[in-house]
Amino acid sequence: MFRAFWFLLLLAAFSLGAALLADNPGQMSMQWLGYKIEASVGILFAALFVLSFLLASALRIWSFLRRAPRRIDRARQDWRRQRGYKALTQGMVAVAAGDAVEARRLSRKAEALLAEPPLTMLLSAQAAQLSGDEKAAGKFFDAMAEQPETKYLGLSGKLKQAMEDGDQDGALELAEQASNLKPKTETATATLLDLQIKKQDWERAEETVKKSIKNKTVDGTTGRRRRALMLFQRSLEEENDGKLGDALRHAQRANNLAPDFVPAAIRTARLLQSAGKRRKAAAIIEEIWVSNPHPHLADVMGELASGAGPQEKMRTIERLAAYNNDHEESHLAIARAALAAGMWQEAREHLLATVQIHPSARVCRYMAELEEAEHNDVDASREWLKRASVADPDPVWLCNDCGNAAAEWEPICTRCEKFDTLEWKIPPRVTRIDSEIATNTLNHAGSEIMQTLDNEDGPDHLDIIEPPNPSDQRVARDQKEK
């Protein structure tokens, strides 16, 4: 709309000027170089217009010819760059597809066309690695590490090579450089933390976690728990070095950072007990029992009352259980203490409070012990032991990554070597069978095994449903000895 207005305005002005010249043609006379020219003013303006047009056209042609070589060179460069980027893209696809020959060919083509080493060195390094030439790949990574724009990629490549070669010290140094260069990159920080953990450099690992929290590469809850684990390990090291004061300080910091972390609470309580601060140790156990009851906590509370008799110990456990009355672990802790004190009625009340459709193996074993100890009822005890063999197994420290079970908590899984993957929970069962089938299986197991042994050829294989819990076997052996 605005352009149309201006066009109409200029057209009107031109028409008005043409009409003015037509109505007033006028005369002009000019003498130059012996020539005399006489014409109207309109013809003069027309001649000036034609002359200006010719001069402008000549100027544009001259400018075009003067810039032609530069334009041709620029078009050639654009054509080469376009082909180079195409070769670079195809080379990355070849690397992803595992075609080493094609990747190397395309990397050389891209390098020749682009003449921009920062863009092509990564492809060349990956092509060299794909073909098994780690030495050439290392040279490319070294060259990339010297360029500011590709330094991080070069360090990452060298770090990967160092880890594959088993050079832990070199990998740790490269990971620190990469993390310092890109502190907000989660991959570099995670690799650095993993290497520090494998080296058991807990102090520097804690500093790395602090930086991760500051840079927001991990959330605050995860960061505090990781710091608690680092401090827990530092507490162990300080105790082994005889620095009990530092060990207690680190344990208390770990317990404050992760109040639901049972190993830290247990360690803090035991170190306080060693320092003669029994009341503070008991307060630590009581505080965590409110939110996270655990059988090991009850064991520590029993240790704190080690100088008292069985009944006094039971009263101590009762006071602990009062902080979480309805939890299963509270009932089991009291029942266990009552069995040790010979208080059968209290033990039965708390065990029956935990018995459901599928009671746990611990409840069944405690009931078996109670039946034999209180009533000398071997048959009832045996029935409870049978139920224990098919009940849910006892909770253990179970790795969430590989399923490895451990009796004591460890920062690193001994099987998959992952950090902070152990969780206290019931391990999965391979097969669940009801009590009647389990009873028949146990009653006829002996006869079936004897028939198998009597067969000289023997079966090709034995189908084992699920082995009983080792603790169940121990209880059954004790019952048999009695």
C-alpha cells in the first residue's frame, strides 16, 4: 500500500512536469566547438535522460566485469563447501554404520574440499578408530585438543582412549581438564566422578559432587546423598588411620546430609558409643527409626544396652519400637528381643501382628523357634520351617542394576562395579508356589532323591524349583540336632 502510494505520487509528478514542458516548450541555444545547437527545453531534458541512462549502464557493466573474478571464485568456494559438507555428513553416517573404508575415503574428501581442519578432524579420528588405527586417531585428537573450538572434543577422544587402554591416572587427568573446560556438561563431570570413585579418592569426589550441585548437573537430593556416601567412606579411612575424631565428624556430616541413610546412622552411633556418648548414639538410632526402621538399627540399639540383662535389653528395644509402633520391623525387633529374654507371650503377640497370608521367612523362623521353646512342639516348629522355605526371603542389600545381593552395604557393587546401587529390599523369587505344594514337595523330596540315586543311568538333568534360604537350612539343622 505504501509503495503504491509513492509510485502514484511519482507518476503524477512526472506527468505534471511533462505537461508543463509541453505547454511551455521554450527555446535554448548552445555553441560549443564551433557548433550551434538550438532546441526546446523538453528535448534537452530527454537528451540528458538518455545520456544518464547510458552512463549508468556503462558503469554497471564495468562494475560487473571488475567483480566477476571474485564472484567466480566465491561461487567455486561455495560449490566446494557444499560438496565438503555433503561428504562430511556421509562420512558421519558411514562411521555410524561401521563402514571404515567408506568413512576414511569420505574424511579425506571432506578434508580436501573444506580445508577447515576443525570440521574434518573429528571425522578423520573416528574413521581411524573404526579401522583400528588408534595411533592415527590419537594424533587427530591431539591436534583437536590444540584448537580452542575443538579442544573439548579432542580431550574427550583422548579420555576414551586412555580408559580403553586402562590408563586410570591419565584418564583422570584428562577428565579433570574436560570437566574444567565444560563444567556444565554432565558427561564430563560424570566420567570424572566415576574415575575418582574407582580410585577411591573420596575427598576429591566430594568436591566434584559439590561442583555438580552448583552447576545444576545433578539435583540437590541426589547430590546430598552422594556427598553423604563420600563422607561415609572418608570416615572409614580416618578410623583405619586411628583418627577417631575426624571419623566421627565425617560420619555425623554424612548422617546430617542423608538422614535416611542407615549405614551412616549406624556408623555415627557406634563411633559415639566408642566415645562414651551412649545417649547421643541412642538418639541417632531413635531419630532414623521414625522414618526408616531397619533390623541393623535394632542390633545397634541392643549393643548400646550390652551391659544389661535380656529383659532390660527388651525394654530398650520396646522404647525404640515406640517411635514407629505399627511398622513390621518394630514388631519383629520386639519379638526377637522377647525370644532372647524368654518372654513367650510378648514374642507371640508381636509375631502374630506380622503374620499375614504370606508371612515373611523371618516371621516363620521366629514362630518355629517360639513353638519349640515355649511348648516343645516339634511338629508345629517343623510346619513353620516349611512355611519359611516358601515365604518371601529375608531382605538384603540388593543391587538395582545387576541384582547382586550383599549382607553388608557397600558403596560399589562387587559384581557390576556401579556406584550407589545397593538398596535394602526383598530379593525376587524365581517361582512362587503355594504352601500345600511346598509341603508335598518337602515331604517327598527325600524319597525322590533316593529313587534318583538308585537309578544307575540317572536322569539327564534335575529341575530345581528354588533352593531354600540358607538361614532356613541353619534353623532346620539346629532343630534336628535338638
